[in-house]
Amino acid sequence: MSPVDGTPRGRRLRDRVPVRLRHHWKPAGALCAGLAVMLYAFGDARISPYVTSASRVEADTITEDVKGTVGLYDTSAKHSVQLEYKQTDFDKMMKEFKKDGTKDSIPADLTIDGVYLTDVGIRLKGNSTLMSLRGNRGGGQGGMPGGGQGGQGGMPAGGRGGQMPGGGGGMTQYNLSADKPEELPWLIKIDEYVEGRAYQGEREISLRPGSNAQVPVNEALALSLIDGTGEPAERYGFTTLKVNDRPTAVRLMVENPDTEYAEAVEGESVVYKARAGGTFDYQGDDPSKYETSFRQLNKVGSQDLEPVMKLAKWVEKASDKEFAADLHTYVDVDSFAHYVATQNLLMNFDDMAGPGKNYLLGYDLNTKKFSVLGWDYNLTFSGDATAGPDDQMSMGGGMGGRPGGAGGKDGDAGGQMPEGMPEGMPELPEGAEMPDFGDMPGAPDGDADKGGGGGGMRSGHALKERFLELDAFDSVYKKAYQDLYEKFYASGKATKSLKDLAGQLTRAGVPAKDVESAVGTLRTTVTERTAALAKNKEVTG
């Protein structure tokens, strides 16, 4: 007999596997094999979220609504705004902005019409408006060609009516300085550091660029005229602004489109805000791809961007015959004609077809139709005061045909701003500012919230261009144009509103000389526009 080996035997590999797993190894093996196949086949696939809920409720609600002593946008009242912040916070914010264009919020204490709110957020607002703050280091992707200067290559070539004799009433030069924070364009965010808080139902208040003699009366005039048509318009008011121990300045404060603004739109609508660096191009059937071009303002979580995707797809692929026959199934045609006519009559140099993409899309959940809403009217009353309904007014789009000649995409000629100024338009003076392109992404001073799909300033909009090009919509457009002409100019409302705005400026504390400076050029533009339209038989009928 062989001697017995007393050395303990090591555990075999199979003995190290738990008994339960050894008994059920086949299902486990099949699961691992299946996972390996899925990773190999679908490892680089993108998972996109889709909203399947039929809910129409608003998830982002106000939980603390601070009441005021006077209506925030009561134009008959005298308003005051005071901001107090730590100088070190401001200095750091400015340093970061000058370094790479980031616009971070800093905490501040706000006193508005006597009501004190702690820890609101404030940040710089604008794009080209802020170029002077960076020492002309603007430009770059999404910025103005040549670093933000006007002149050659700066503004798009236009069709008829693109001239701006004498500069019009809307092109203003702003020489901003960090040493004068009372003159800077600010966005005040009531809920930045206190979630769910609002002031009189408002979470955001925009303080527009320009103060005292340079206060943007043209924007206030445009908003006052639109308000009388039944269409949505941001509320506004003039206010004094004091920042820390700096001198007081009179500013224009304007409602900033947000969740509450969207919820107030007539009907049960989802509202999408176009991003300045975005596009209206069809980008495939994944709604999430449109997030770089549109920001959903309300009903987030219960609705998504699928309606916008379908509209962009149809506009791009429909033939002229299909577009003329079926537009009414996608868009409220009467409302859209009203929008397009309004932009022309108010000489809006940067509407939905401009590089700022200053428009909202409202999708009615009941009718399943879109309406187009305007916002940001700081470039109104700029251009040729004699332009009629068939003349191009905005930076892109209009009656001159689609950029590049044909096709349904925004600016088919590369999607970039064409070279040269509009015909007859003088070059901007040195240091003059181009329109505020709405915190354009990709620019050095851009805003990440604005998306970044476009890269560069794109002009043109296929929906507007095709609508104006086809004879099928001529009658509805001219009808809207004539009706609005009567309301804006023939009735004398524009002149009366301008006089009222002058009174508001005086009440806010602007000296008489500065009031005349702010209103004078605009008064001339309104007078010329009224006289020219009165001679146009297409307008008067």
C-alpha cells in the first residue's frame, strides 16, 4: 500500500464557485452572453428620452410669490430698483467675463419699489452689447465677423428697403464700463438662490442696455403698440436704478419670457424659445436634437420638442403646392400673417429671420397648431421708413427670396451672414453696437443656456420666407398689414404713445434735455413712416 499523503488538498476552481451558481450556471451564462452581444451591437447607440405622458400640467411652480406695493410694470407709477452686492463678487465676475466671456450669476440684495429681497441672482445679459466691456476682444465663433465690428462684412446683404438713412430710431451706441454698473444690462433672477421664489409672479426681470438719454424708447414704443393688438407682448416700465453707492440712472426694465410668461399665452400652449445660435433646419426624428435650437419654457416633463421637429420637417420637405395647401394644418395662418406684418410695420431689424432669432413658437395642445410670437424689440424702427409690405425689413428673410436662392433651410448659402451692408445702409460708426443677439452661444460672451447648434450668426427663416414668397398667402398678409397700419399709424397711436413715453421718462426723473434726445430721432422716424405708408395704396386699400 502506498502511504497516505496527509497534505491538505487545495480547493479546485469549481469548488470556489458558490454551490447555487454551480447548479444554475446555464441561465447565468446565457445572461452574460446576451449582455455581451447587446454591448457589441448597440454599444455606441444613443438613448433618447421621449415624453409619453398625456399630462399638461406645469411642474415648475412658484412656491413663494412676494407681493409688491405697486404693480411691477405699472407705467403710471414711479419705480425704483436698488442692487447691493459685494465688490469682490463683482470683480471676480468681471474678471471671468473678460477672460473667457462667461456670465456667471452673483448674489445680490434687491430692493424694488420698497420691497426688500435677499439673495437674488444677477448676471450680465447680452452679446454684442457687451463687446465694449471686453476691450473689443469679442467676435469668434458666433460673434460678429471681424471681432464684432460693423461695416464691411458685418451685416447681411438685404433686398429692397434695407436702408437705414441717418441710422433710424433703433441703432444705438453703448459704451459700457465696469466702473459704471448702473449702466450695464442686467438679468435679475429672483429664484436663482431661493428655489420657487418670485416677485409678483415674475422670476426674471431684464434691465435693458441704455440709460437716461440712451434709454431704448424704441423698444418701449414697439411693446406699447403690440399690446393694443391683443397679441402677447412683454410688459415694461421705466425705473431708476442704483447699484451700491453709484449714481442713479434711469433704465428700461422688461419682462423676460419665462415659465409664467409661457403659461399666460392664450390657449393651452407649450411655448418654445428659439436660441440665438440655433437653426430651424430639420435635424432628424430625434426631438432631443432640437434642444440646441429651442428651449422649452413650460410644461417640461409632460411635453417635449416633438411638435417643433415635425414642423421643421414639414416646412423643409413640403413642395410649394403642399406648403400653400397645408400650412393651415400646422400653423395658425391668420396669427402668423399678423406676426409678419407687425415686424415690417415696426421696422424690426432682427425678428425671427434675423441672427438673434428673436421669436417664440407657441404650440396649442388643443388645435395642434403653432403661432409665432415676437420678443426683444430693441432693433425696431431701424431701417427705411418708406418700406412697404413687400420690402425686406429684417436682417434675413423677407421678400428678397431665400438666401442662396432656393431650398427650405435657413440661409442655404452656408447659413452664414452674407457679406456687405444692406443696400444703401451707411457703415456703423466706430464702436457702434450691432443688435443684441440674445446671449448667442459659441460667442466668447455667449450664454450656454442659449444653445450652440448653429455656430456663427445665421439669418433667414424658411417658414417666413416661404410664406411671403407664395401668392397663396398674399391676401391674408395684406389684410393683416392694412388692419395693423390703421391701429399703429393711421389712428395716430404711434405718435400718442411716443408722447406718453416721454411723460414716463420725465416722471422717472430723466431731465428734459435727455428726454428730447431719447425721443427726438424716434419721433422723426415715426412721422416719416406714417407719411410714407399713407401714400402706399397697398397699405391704405
